[in-house]
Amino acid sequence: MGLDATVYLRGHSVDDDDCADHEAIRRRLGNVSGVGYLWERASKLLPANSVIVEKVIYSGSHAGDELPVEFVPSMKEELGVLADDADPDMRDFVRSMSELADAATEQGNPICF
């Protein structure tokens, strides 16, 4: 069990038949304990109302929800703060989330979990 995130190609969504054929990008963010570890680190560096802390890594197994494109600019600012963390797991998370954010902006679709 863990947390995966996907951005679908413009004009497509998770509700499409055979939605895997319509993915712009998919990233594994971590297993349940790994996401919990990221939450601990991020919650010390980001404000309490953080998009990342409250909407992305609040659970290592949430599914069926999405982060609307409107939240991406705030999330990218927070990723800039986390990018300074020397931890390799956090750096991998920042890279994956940055790629997802760029795809969400480009495709005009939310990041789906």
C-alpha cells in the first residue's frame, strides 16, 4: 500500500475507459511509512495550512481524490522550500511532485491520487 499520483492528458480523466492509456505522467510518492516520514519532515518546514501537508501527504494511502490545478502555484512555492532539504527521500519527492505539477499545468488537469 502506498501513495501514487497521476496527471491525465488534456481532455481525459480517471473516469475514462482504459484510463491508463491517457496518462501524461504517473509517479509513486512512497509507501505508507515513507509518506508518513515525508509528512513529518515537511510539516516542520512548511506552514500548518500547507497544500503539500494538508492535501498531498496527509495520508500514505488516500485515493480517489485530486489536487486541482489552482493549487499548483502554491504547491510549487512549497516545493521550493522543501528542495533545500538534504534528505534524499525528500529530494525524490520534490522532483516527482515538480514533474506532476508541470504536467498538471501543461495538461490543464488535476493531480489525481
